Amino acid sequence: MSRAPRLVAIGRLKGGPEAALFDQHNARLRPPFAVTELAEARGSPAEIRRREGAALLAALPEAALAVALDLGGEAPTSEALAALAARWEATGRPLCFLIGGAEGLDPAVLARADHRLSLGPLTWPHFLVRGLLAEQWYRVQAIRSGHPYHRPWRP
């Protein structure tokens, strides 16, 4: 993986266990995620999604391969995610992961996304998703490089 993937997320991650989890795994990544944090919007749930969605889309580089973290997305195994990562990298486009706020992602963001990725059927707090994604991306790098961090024989 050559170029640093970008993580564009709603909300400013303050110190605490969620930040520590993200920092721990992001520090292991080569290269680490470049993070863009966007302010949380106010208003009705629909207005929040619309405003945050517009901010997420505005933060995307024009040619970005956008991966929306979405409960309704594909939930691949770690090995399948590593294969997806190789395909995404082969496009030569900048890779950007999009994480919405507490109200979720606006339909415009989902429509723009090149891929919708789920971290499983459970609903995760949006601040915790950053750490889970960073750990999985480290696992992807381990799988692709043959590093023993990933143990496929374990459930």
C-alpha cells in the first residue's frame, strides 16, 4: 500500500479510550491514515444527515475511491477485505473511508460511495468505528504482507 489512505469522519475525537484505540492501531499502519475531522451538524436528524453528508462529500478529493462505513454495506471477512484493498489500490485512486455521525450517512454520500463497508451486523458508535477500522486495516496489511498478526485458523 503506497499512498496513505484518508479517513474522513464526522466529529472531533477527544482523548479517551476511543482515541487511544484508534491511535494504537493507526500508529502501526504503514502509512497511517491521514485523518480529516468534520464538525457535527445540528438540527433535525434529516437536516443533520444532509449537512454532514455535504461536508463529507466536500472533503473528498475529486478522484477519490470512496468507501462508506455503513451498517447496510458488505461485511467481508478480513481476508476478503485484504483482497478488496488490493483491488482498490490497483485503481491508483486515492482511497478515502467515510464515517458519518450519530445520525448515519446521508443518501447522497451512499450514492457517491464506490463501496459500502460494514463492520458487521451490530451497530457501533461512530467514534469507536475509527478504532475498529484502523485495527482491520492493520490486519489487512498483515495479511497482504504475510505477517503472523492475522491468524486465519482462529474463529
